[in-house]
Amino acid sequence: MNNVTVGEIKRGQEIGKENGSKYIWSTCIDCGKERWVKLSKGKPMWLRCKECATKNPEWKAKIIQTKKQNHIK
């Protein structure tokens, strides 16, 4: 996305999501990839991107455990 600054917060509809939840433009703590992350209680729900989360065995186990809930912890 153009002209987006890390830490910028927008509603889902503003960034092409179907819901009105708030999202923050955030960086992955492992690889630095920038992406939109849903906010929960004012903080990003995920600190790692999906690619980095699946590389780490501990995180991969959490993904498998939570797939029934359709999200990554």
C-alpha cells in the first residue's frame, strides 16, 4: 500500500476488509514484513506474519490447535 505508515490505524472497510474492526499497519517481529493486523484491546493480535509463524515449531503448533477457530494466535 502506498502512503501507509507503521502504526497507522484504519477500519476494515477502508482497507478492503469486510468488517468494521480496527486494523494497524504493523511489521513482523522476525522478518520485518509490513501488513495489516487486526487490533485487540488496542494492540496487534499477531506479532509475526503467517510465514514466520509457520517456520517456528512452537508457533506452528498454536496454528494447528487454533485452525478450528479460523485464526492464528
